[in-house]
Amino acid sequence: MSNKKPMSDIPIRTESEIARDGQKAFNKSFLFFLVVFLLGVAFWSGYHQGKNTVSSDSGSEAVLSPNDAILLNKENKDTTIDFSLFWKVWELLKDKYVDKSKLDAHELFYGAIDGMLAATGDPYTTFFSPKENKEFNEDISGTFEGIGAEMGVKNDVLTVIAPLEGTPAEKAGLMSGDKIVKIDGAASSGFSLEEAVSKIRGKKGTDVKLTIFREGEEETRDVVVKRDVILVKSVRFEKKENDTVAYIRVSRFGDDTEKEFNDAVKQTVDMKAKGIIIDLRNNPGGFLETSISMASLMLPEGKVVVVEEDGEGKHKEMKARGGDVLSRIPTVVLINQGSASASEILAGALRDNRENVRLIGKKSFGKGSVQELISVGKNTSVKITVARWLTPALKQIHNVGISPDVEVDLKKEDVDNKRDPQLDKAFETLKDLPS
């Protein structure tokens, strides 16, 4: 598949908000031009002009107007943007920094780009250095070394979106919604999302200590997690209730998910299932394209799956493409606080389009923004939030989430005693849904 947009940061990977050929990127012209312009002008033309300014005694400065920098969405108090300022600081750092022998030009360069994107205030608009780019591609493929938890930023706090099934994070007791206060004793508030994920990841067999705060508790607690190789199978199929109910657990929307889901659908049809349970709990998302393909097997052709809302408020509908074989079968979708991005899109699409669908569990994470991953240089890429997603009923997902039709909690004592009241409610609800 091509032109896939990753809906969430998978450390994974947080869901969700691309391309599968190399960087799996939509190269929308205005975004590409923005990146090329800012980098090209700032670091090439700006270099020659700025460097001359630094060495000049005249005090003249090389400047560009804000309009020339294509920053059309904000009125500036200044009437000019001085790209030579960057090179002034670069030269001062090179000449005066006490440990200048330890400075790495690549790290300074990448850090400058990080800072530019961080100034947007959007934690999902980021730059991937060669190392981070490699890790991201490993994440989305489903194989990496770490603890196996999707991380996101909620209310400006590093938060566990979802521990992946069967991973060290789940075994150590991390839960959706846990706020990570410290990483190995260092305050997480001092790190960007990518920096935090990088510090939590590590070689198999090594430990990371996370200081977490959990809702309902008065004090923080330390959780030590031993890292491992994370191999995540994205779809699990089981026959339930005397082979009358198909249970399909989807843990992420990755490279292999569409094929595995197609296999599960075939088994569902072959068994002549009377009901279906789609379990999206703790699914942090992945590729938008995958969620649309999956929805197309469960919705009549032409039904709206999701609506893209751009920065100007314009709407673009994305519709089911055909292949529906499941829409007549009563379906329950399980969601919780760890269901994000592509999971929220699929859940919203099924509920808004079908009368025989119910959502059960807890309110979802609320990661309804989409990012484009664009290659911008050798082994580097930039991920930019370009739109937000609305359900077919035009309900906002981002920072809002999707509320279930029937709210059922899953408490720690339930997990400890191997009880699943949410799944129990799903079986009960299926009996009352219209065929």
C-alpha cells in the first residue's frame, strides 16, 4: 500500500493521525515547499548573507519579510525575519563556548530544526534524525527493542496511551492513562516526546525505572521495566460462545495488519458468525489507510469512514471502497483510554454508519490529528500535523475522544483476578442487537 499516514507515534511507537515506500509519505506540495524553503533559505542563502553580516562592521543585516517565509497564518509584530540571526549565534557558540571541542555540528543542526518544530506547540510535529528515523520505521513494522508501550502527551504530561499486549510494559503493570513523571530519576517534563521515548527504549535485558502517577492514587510509584525485543502480532482471532461469535483483537494498525485482518474476516465468514466483537482496547493506532481498508469490509461501499478537516476548516470525506461482508452481522467494538487515532476512526465510523453496532468500555484517548511523514534529507524525515479527523457525524476526535454507548470500567483487581467485565458486557449486548 502506498501513501499511508501514521496516525500515532508508535514506539509504536499514541493512537490515529504517510507512506510505505521508504518513508511512506504524502508529499503535499505546500508542505514540501515549506520545509525546503525554510531549510534551503535559512541554511544556504542565510549562511552566506548571515556569515557576511557577522564579519561586517557595518551593522547591516540580511532579512526576509514574513510573507517571503510563507508564514501567512499569523500577524507578526516585527515586519522582518532575520535568518542571519541563526548564523550569528552559531558563530558565537563556535567561538566562545567553554567546551567547544565537544560540539557536534550535526547535533546542533538537528537541534535547531527540533526547536523550530517545537515552537508550534504541537508534540506530534517533529523532526527525525537518522537514528530516530530508523527507530520509527522499526516501530511501525512491529519489531523493536524497548518496553512495548505507546506514549503520548496529554495535558502537557507524558502519558501512557497503551501498553502493548504481552510486552514488558504490560507485565510490569503499566496501565493506560499512567502519567510518567520521571524516567530513571530525570523529570520527563524536560524532554520532548521523541526524547522521552528514546530514553525509555533500550537494549534487551536492561532496566528502565519509570516514576508514574495514576489517577485515584495520592502518591507516585516507581515501576522498573526490563526491556526486551518487542514482536507485536497485530491481529488475533478466536471463536467464542460455541463458535457463534468471532472475537477479533486488533493491537495496532501497522504494515501487517490489513492482511491479518483479512484472514480474520475470512474465518468469520466461514464460521457463519452470528456476532462479532472487535477489540480495540489499548490500540494506539497506526496507518490511516489500514483503518479505511478494514472499515471497507464492515461498511457498505460509499459510506463515509472519516472526514479530514484542514487548517482552513475545509472538509474532505474518505469513504468505504467496497468489499463489505460483515455489515449485516451484529458487532460490538471494545474501546478504552488506550484506544487512539486509527482505533478511534474505525470505532466512530462503525457507530455512525450502522444501527447494529455498539461501543463498550471507556472513553478513548482523543488523538485525532494526522501527521505526514516526509523525507527531507539523507536518512532524515519530518513529521508535520496537517489535519484533524472528524467522525462521519462530524464529531471532533482530537482532545475529545469517543465515548462508549455503554461505559464499563476495568479495574486493576479485575485484571489481577483475570476478569474482564467489558468483554462480558460485549457478549451480553450482542444478543440485543438487530441483525
